[in-house]
Amino acid sequence: LVPLIVASVSHAEEPVCRQRGDPGNPLLCKDGDIILGGMFSFHTSWKDRKDTYRHKPLPLQCTSLNFRDLQFAQAMLFAIEEINNSTDLLPGVTLGYKIFNTCGNVARSVGLTLALANGNEIVSVPSKASCTRPAHIQAIMGETSSSPTIAIATVIGPFYVPVISHFATCACLSDKTKYPSFLRTIPSDYYQSRALAHLVKHFGWTWVGAIRTNNDYGNNGMATFTETAQRLGICLEYSVSFFRTDPSDKIREIIRTIKASTSKVIIAFLSHKEMDVLIHEFSYHNLSGYQWVGSESWIFDSQTAKMDIHHILNGAIGLSIPKAHVTGLREFILDVKSLNSSNNELFTEFWEALFNCKFRQSMSSANIQRECTGDEDLNGVQNSFTDMSLMPIFNNVYKGVYAVAHALHNIVSCNKCSNNVQLDPFTILQHIRKSHFTTKEGDEVYFDENGDPAAKYEIINWQPKENGIVEFVTVGLYDISLAPEKQLNFQNKSLIWARNSKLVPVSVCSEKCPPGTRKVLQKGRPVCCYDCIQCAEGEISNITDSATCVRCLPEFWSNERRDACIKKEAVFLSYEEIMGALLTAASLFGTCMTASVILIFFKYRKTSIVRANNSELSFLLLFSLILCFLCSLTFIGQPSDWSCMLRHTAFGITFVLCISCLLGKTMVVLMAFRATRPGSNVKKWFGHVQQRLCVLGFTLIQVIICIIWLTTSPPFPSQNFKEFKDKIILECALGSAVGYWAVIGYIGILAILCFIFAFLARKLPDNFNEAKLITFSMLIFCAVWITFIPAYVSSPGKFSVAVEIFAILASSFGLLICIFIPKCYIILLKPEKNTKKNMMGKKSPHLF
């Protein structure tokens, strides 16, 4: 009993620290001076278990051996072995490792992370001492997927144990406040998602669908893609999520969504595990003819290409990690017998899966598979393990191990520590962040402030060959370190698209709006769905897919296609057009006709009818009529500064001169009969001199009005854009409307006075009472100019000029015909009546 009591007492005095729960044992391990941890998914799935909560849950049972992560682990072992054999890096220090299998399960990853940090050994501690000690490992390599990596980084982050992932690309991991100890050797999805959006935009695909893995990798990556795509004018018709453990109903729902869509491009932000599950269902439902755009997780995975037996992914395009090569790594990975010394259980499972055989101890009587001997040769074996297409990811693992080694080397060299000194993880983390080195293959390795490497991607195109094998052809490069306009760069290589087409597929909700139209969004639909509406008159759009139409400048107008502004036609009354030619002919005809009357009057100037009522005024009147006819020509032709000032002033002065002569004639008639009364001295006050002064005075007043108008605000040429939408009316602006209407008003006042005087003198005794003719001519004159005002105001453009010319010519012809034609008729056809006796007769003769 004594020994038992001593044992129990000693046991009570020395309590032990042990990890709660089931201790996790590493699948691969090796002792060393410094231990590195490894977290890989040697299995891709696990068996579902139903916990009753009545007893302790059983350990997770992993299934589906994953050759990929076994290769990643081999790359880690290769780097460690190479470092241990190096005389330049960590000389005298041996690196060991403990590598665990997470099965891709988040909960298992958390437990194994704690096991890595604490170790599984039972530790005795003195009483009253805390159950703590330094970290068991100095850095953790892994995990492959983003979700387990987030869990690992969250748990280990507060202890500042470095976690370096080779394939966890979620942009969320760049947040150093949440994951202070996380680094990676693969670019963040922040850059990949943006690069995919620019790639889609480059090919003009504005209407796309999207499938994503329902985890941190897919959801965060697609969120960044969607945000960037919206800024670039790309719309998502649908965005569905999927995880490899989802039921088959979820897959069928995704297929129905794709078939019901109108987009022809699918953005697949999926891990290779989800793509491997989906590819079978897509092939079964013949989901072909779609252009696939893939993320780096599956786009350069040769196993995914081999599983695509119906070639629905042919022509796929996407981003991948740049190709890499590590000397000696391929041979090391294929030397699988070395695994047997580390873990016999893993080696057995791996060997049986690799060669499709069974070792004797695992065979049953009903098993007809061939027996494994352990001496099988890998030569000639073609499967995912012997495939080295993932060498860029192997290189990432390799660079991560070397980053830790360089940090340790700098610490050891600086402190000149012995091999037994316990290192601080925080110090190692700081040195890893500052590390900057070049691998033996020439790859430069460094981390930015977020723990991310420089982002550079190759653009991969799936191009089928004659033997049915798909070749991953590098057709371009996306380098974030370059200027924005140079980041996306395509090589001079032909691309293969969906259905092996060489034409770039079209995936738009609405066809591009051609120049001359603008986009109008369809109600209740995304911005990529719109109708094309032709620009309104006077507006254009000269680019494709214009959101708005631009109004042309005032002197321009839109063409029929509404894609260019053309200079408006300048409209004015010209001599070349019919109306201008007719008015010119009428003006010249009136001038010639007046000149003919002058010749007739001059020839018969000594006859009674010419000498009657002051022949001097008659000649002056005829001369003013010639000026009236000719002044109408100043209104024809393109307006200029001089023509604008001349046309209105010449018109005003010549018509005042003309009416002044008529007014003088009527006053002569009135005064002549008053002078015949006994004792009248009217003739003294209204002789030839007074008549000339009267005409000069009336005309001078108009000249003064014109001078004031021209000096204050003269008429000037202007462009009228209001009357016609597609034409420019070249016209003369009045300058001062008061000046213009003063000229017109003064003519009207004189015309009314002349009409009144002529009306009063119409019944005076005389065989040829000229007052009657003047009355009739002034009646026509007033009628013409009264109707001119509304016609002038309501006539558009050059027609208003034509109305004014017509009024000038009509009133001039009215004066000429009414006053002088009867006289010419008597002179030429009735010469017997052209006598003084007949002129002084009581009875008025009938002229016509």
C-alpha cells in the first residue's frame, strides 16, 4: 500500500496539462530543431453522422482521397529536405514537420490548429502554475481552401503564429485586424475578381450569369466581381451558389436557371471540387453552347478537363497562376515509397487508390480486386497524382516554406542563437513580412503590407486538339503592377470559343444602340436591358450605346441618321431662285417702264398735258419712281452690313421723295384754283420755288430720321434660327424698331395727307384734273401698305422680304399706272385732246 500512497500523493502534487477532446495525430511528421506545421485536405469529404447528444461524438470519418493535397504536402517535404541539406540557409539547424489532415472540414481544422500549437504531450507542471507554454510549432503551412484557412487564421491569429497559405485566395484574408498572422504566396481574389470583370468587359459581354462556390472563396470573390462589373456596365442575369455537399435538387434548380436564361456567358467562381461535381450533371443535361469564364481554382486543372467527356467546357477562358518549374520537385513527388516510412496507414490508402489494388490485410473474400504488392511501378500510370499541371501551386508551397526558412535564418544569424533556443512566433512573423528573396528558379518572393504577393495572372484558353485532349493555351497576361490601360494584354494567338467556334460569342441583354440613337432603360430590368430610341430632331449621338443625345449648335442641324451635325442651309432671297428672279424682273420692268414714260414726257414736254400741273414735279416724280423700283433690288441677295443699312434708308427716302412730289402736285391743284379767285395771292406763296422747298423739306425730314436711326442703332445682318428648325434665315435685323417704324410712319403720314388733299381736289373743274388720278393712286398705295403690315409680320423668313418687295413694287406700279399711263394714252393715242383748250374745258372727257 505504501507505494500506491506515494504514487497518489505525488500525482496529487504534480497536476498534468492535457488537451481536451480527442488528440489529433499527424499523418506525416518528423522531428527537428524547429517544427513547422502543415494543414492539408488529404480527403475531400466526410461521412455524415447523426449526433444524439447522449454520448461523446465519434471522430470525423474522412472519405475520398485527395491526390492534390498529397502533392502539396510532398512539395512542403521537398522544400524542408532541400533546406536541411543546404549549407547556406539555416546551417546546423534542422527543420521538422507535423502535417495534419483537415478533410476540408472547418471544425476539424480548428481542433487540429490547437493541436499543432499545443502539442499532444501530457505535461506535468508544478502546483499553482498556469498550464501554458510557448507554441509547439513556429509556423503553419496551409490550408488549401479559404474557409478552413479563415478558421485557422482566426484561432491562431491572437498568438501571432504565422499561417502561410498556398491556395487560399479569399480577399477577406487581407484584413490584418482580423487575421494578423496570415500571409500567402498566391494573389488575393480581390485582384482576380477585378481581372475577370475586365476580361469580360474586353470581349463586350455585358449580360452574364454566375455560379459560385457557397463558401468564403466563392461568395467573397463573386461579391468583388459583381461590384467591379457594375462599374464597368456589366449586368448579372443570375447568380447562384453551390457546395459539393448540396442535394441533387439544388443542382437541378441551377440547371433550370441556366436553361431559362438568355445570357450565353457563365462566370464560374468555383473551386475544382464543386466543378467536378457539377460537370457530371451539366454533361448529363447537355448544357452545352455556353461560354465559360473560370477562376484559377479549376481553369488549369487537367483533371477537370478529363472529366469533361462531353466537352461542354471547350473554349473556356479564365485566369491562372503563371507557370512555374521547381527543379527536382517532380521526381520527389513521384517517389511515393518515402511516405511508407512516415505513415503506414496513409501510404496503404494512397497506394491502393493509386494502383486500384488491395493489400492482403484489407482484402475480403468477396473482393475480386487484384492484390497490391508494394512494388508497383508508376511508369505508365496516368492519374491526378502523376499530373504535374499544378506545378505553380506546388511552387507556392515551396516559396512559403522558404519564406519561413529565410526569416529563421535572419533571426538565428542576428542573435547567434544556439539550436536549443526557443524562438518567438511574433518575431518570426515580423521577419517573414520583411523577407525579400529570390528562389533558385529566379522567382522573386516578397509580401505587401497585407501579406499578399504581387498579383499576376496568365489568361488561359481551353483549346481541344485532334486527339480529344484539351490543351491549356496561354493567350494573354494580366499584371496588376502595370498601368491600368496595360494591365490586360493579349498575345497574337487565336482563341477557341464555345462549340469550337473562332468567333467571339455575343452575350448582351440588348443589342448595341447604333449612332443616331440613345438608350432608354426597360422598366424593372437591369441597366444592360434597354431600347434604342432615335435622337430627336436637332440632336445627335455619334457613338455606339450612347446614353444621351447631344443637341447641335444653333448653326447646325442633325442629318437624317442623327449621327452628325451638318451646317444648316443658309436661306435668303437670292437672284437665282424663281421668286427672286421674278421680283428682279418686275423691278427692272418697272424701271424700264418708268424710263419710257420719262422719254415720252421729254419728247412731248411742250404739250399741254405735260406742262399742266408743274412738269418739273412730274419729272422728279418719275425719277423717284425709278429709285423706288431700283431700291427693291437691295432687298434681294445675301444681307451685308451695307445692304441692310441701304435697303431701308433708300426705301424710306425714295418713297418720301415720291409722295412729296405727289403732295406738291395736289397742293398745286388746290392752290391753282384758289389763285383764280379775285384778290387771291396764293400763287405768290406757292410758286415753283415754294414747291421745290416743300419737296426738299419733306424729304429732308426723312433723311434726318434715317441718319438718327443709322447712327444710334442701324440695321445689321443677323441669323434667324427660330423660324425654321433646319435652316438659317439670313436677314437684316432692324436694329432699332423705333427707327424703322418712324420711317414707315412718316411715309404713312405723308401718304394720308396726300390722299386727303387729292380727295379734296377731285371735283375741281378741269378736263384733266390730275387730283382724281392721284386720289386713286394713293388709295391703292394706302391699301397696299395697310395690308403689308399683317402680311409682313406673319410671313416667315425670306417671304417677309418678298412681301416688302412686293409692297414696294405694287405701290410703285400703282403710282406709275394711275398717274402717268392716262397721260401717255392721250399723248400717244389721242393727240387731239392734248391741247390747252381741251385741258381748260368745263366738261371732263372720258379718257378710257
